Amino acid sequence: MAGDERLAKSKPEHDTMREDIAKLRSMGPQDAAYDACFMQLMREVMHHIADEETVLLPIAERALASKLPELGMRMTKRRMQLVARSRPSAIVANTVGTFPLASLAVMSLGAMAIAHCLRRAARR
């Protein structure tokens, strides 16, 4: 399937997954349909991620190769802004796992410093 076709299919898949998440939130684990709904969501997510990783991300990486470092920094900054008030340590832990080991220490220290600054700025 071509990248354009995969991209067009992506939005409805995201919408379906959001609907399934809403269903799960509206019921509890004790509900008879909970396990089936959860397993369906897992299948949808795994299929969707496989498509993104094998089709869309390689296309994006080739098209945006020169801009990836700057985009990564912007995304990390925005992500940290969104969670700085509630869980800065969680965002640092999640971010650290996405980088190669050589960059791990430097990035984690930088992320913690940014989270600290954002938390202080949010208190003002």
C-alpha cells in the first residue's frame, strides 16, 4: 500500500481507536465485554503501529532527514510543556527510552533540567 493511501487510512483508524478507548473508560474490568473490547483495541493498535513503522515513518524520515533534529527538539519541548505541571519525571523516563544509549545520559539530564525550569515557571 502506498504511503498516501496509508496516510488516508490513518485518520479513521485513529478515530476508531479513540472510540474504543472511550468504550473501555465507560465500563470497568468487571464488565463482561471489557476483555473483548480491550483485545480488539490491542489488535487495532498493533496493526496501526506496524503500518506506521514500516510505511509512514520511513517515508517521513527520508523526506525530513535534514529537519529531524530540530523537529525532535520542538516535539520534546512541547511534550514537556504539556506534562510539566503534573508528571515531569514520567516524561523524562519515557523520553529517555527513545534515544540511543550514547545520547541517553546527556538527554536525560537535559530533559530533567528543562522539566525543572518548566515546573518553576508554572508556579509563578
